Amino acid sequence: MRALGRLRWIVLCLAFALPASAAMAQISFDAPGFLPKKPKPEAPAVKAKPPPWPRLDPGAVLCRTPEDLVRLAANRSGGPGGGPANCRIISRPTAIEIVHRVGPGRTEVKVTGGTSGETGWTDAWLPAKPPTP
């Protein structure tokens, strides 16, 4: 009988020890939920250089004289008074300075975006304030 009592005692201890050991298997001591996560390093934000203003955009025309601008307009419309016009088409945004306005269709400008310092006439619409993005 004594052996049977000891056997019961061992079975009873094992019965209580199994759930405790199963619970211990689920506990993690590194506490990943409690440790703050380090942010991943990011590249610093680089601010884009604002486009020059005022400027001539690609496709705008720059003529040497106002007469060249009038000849170019006549050539484009197919009317009389055309002929060779000393003008060039702008291929990339070019910073300018407005020198003189003669109505909305004729503006004397000075190129400031390069080393040329060239002065010419354009028919591009150039508002006083830059457009909002």
C-alpha cells in the first residue's frame, strides 16, 4: 500500500508539473515587445533647387531684334512681310531678366542663366509672378 501511495504522489506531482513546464516553454525572456525598435536609417532629404524665374521654357523663341520677331510671326502665319528671321528656339529652361515689355506678345529679355548675357526679344507669355505648383 505504501508503494501505491508513493505512486499516486508521483503521478500527482507529474500532473501538476506538466502544465507548468508547458507554460514555461511559451515564455520568452528577451521581451521583444518591450524593447523599442530602432528606426531604419534613411537617406537625408535633399531639397530640390527651385526652377529659375522668370524663365523661357523649351519651345520658346528668342530673336535678336523686334523686327526679327515680327518676321517670324509673318512666316508662321503665312502672311506677307516674311523673310529670314534671326531667331532660335530654346531647348532647355533658361533663366532671363525682363528688360522691357511692348504688349503681351513682345518682351525684351536678357539671358541670365549662362555666361552669354545675350539680349533678345520673345513672344512668350511671361507673367510677373511664378506659377504655383
